[in-house]
Amino acid sequence: MYDKIFVAGQAGIDRYAQHVVLIPREKFQIVGRPQVEAIAVSHTSVTDVARPTVLYAPTWHGFYNDTSFTSLPFALPMIQSLLALGATVIFRPHPYSLQHAASRSHINAIDKLLATSAQADGRQHRWGPAASQGLSLFECFDASDALVTDVSSVAADYLFSRKPFACSDAGLGDGDPMSEFPLMQAAYLWRHDDSNPEALMKTMLRVDPMADKRATLRTYYLGDIADQGYANAFLEAARAVVTVPSHAHRQHHDHENEEVDD
């Protein structure tokens, strides 16, 4: 039904074909995801950061239990592993999670753990209003060296920063998450039944072997567009569509008048 379909990257085109929605290639135009231009791009490796800051940004529970992608119910061991590795943690749950009794209980447990850690060793963890209201999500991105999250747009946006991220397999069932959600090919896969995720977190923060794969998928999801002036790709494409030459406007106006006269 559309003459032109703007997508952030090639992933947006492929998604239609993968779900057997056949659309001519010429209708698509890769324009990037302009809002991510506000995210700072890192040019250093997380492995060079002695005491990294890790953002944990889980998604909410959803409307149905069998389609819930949130990792909150099994997050405590992951947070403990980050603390054991010397990381500082920013905890920013989805705001809808605060309206869900079970999620609220998990949030309170994580808040308590971070408060205890901060009091014990002075680490500047951020949780509660300090993280959810004092900072925007993108500011949390900029303040972090790595991310732990769930299947959501958070991971795709974080790709722009070039920094590493882990993604939980919560709610994905027994299928292959790499094929169902190709973005996870750039993530450190955090299994929800892993009772000791410290090895995974250590690999992400101390070795980061996924750096090259992230760079490839960054282009696939967000377009092969320069960081500087990234949003201009979208703006120029939008201007080209909405700008109507004056002679074409006159012809269209005259044609409308003829139809009215008839």
C-alpha cells in the first residue's frame, strides 16, 4: 500500500522476506535510525577499562506470561557476578515493570543488593530514581561500558555505541534464538538457567571476542552510514519525498480544479 518504505538497515528489508511478506526491493530505502545519533560512539575497547560500568536494562513482563521476555526473575546471580568482577552497575528497569507486583519484588531485591555494595565499597552504582529519572536511557548508554538486556529495541540502539552487550534468552523457548532474532548473533547469550553467569560476564568485559561481529551487524541493522551527521541520511531522504517541485504542484492543483469543475 506504500510507494516508499524507509528502513534503518538491510535487516529491516530482510525481515519482511523472512516472514513471507513479498515487497519489491525498489520500494525500500535504507535511511538509518536517526534518533540514535544522540548516542555517543565508543572508540576504545571495554577490555581497557579496569573497573567497567555495566547497564542492566531489562524489558517489562509483557501482557502474557508465555510471551514475557523479561530477565528480572533470574537477574540476581548476574548482578552478583558483575559485582564480583569489580563492575559498577546502572540498573534501569522498564517503567512498566514497576506496575507489576512480581517484577517489583525482583527490582527491590536488586536495589537492595546494589545499595549494600555501594555502602560496603563505595562503588557509585545507580538504581531507582537516580537511574530511571535522573538519566535518560541514552544517557545511561553513554555512562556505561557494556550492557545487559533482553530481546527489545534497547539492544539494537546500543549497537550504535559499538560497545558490547549481553542478551538474555528469556521467553525464547527451545528454539534457536540466533535465527529467530539475528541481532543476538552480536550479543553474549545469557541463558536464563545459568546459575553462575560470571564466566559469560567476564568474557564480555575482559576479552570481548564479539567486537568484529558487532561491527558487521551494526551496519546490517543501522545502515552503512557515517557516525558524523548520521541522522542526515534520514533527513535528506525525507526532504526528497516531501519536497514537491513548483511546476508539479501547479499541475496537480490544475488537475484538482478540473475534477471539481466536472
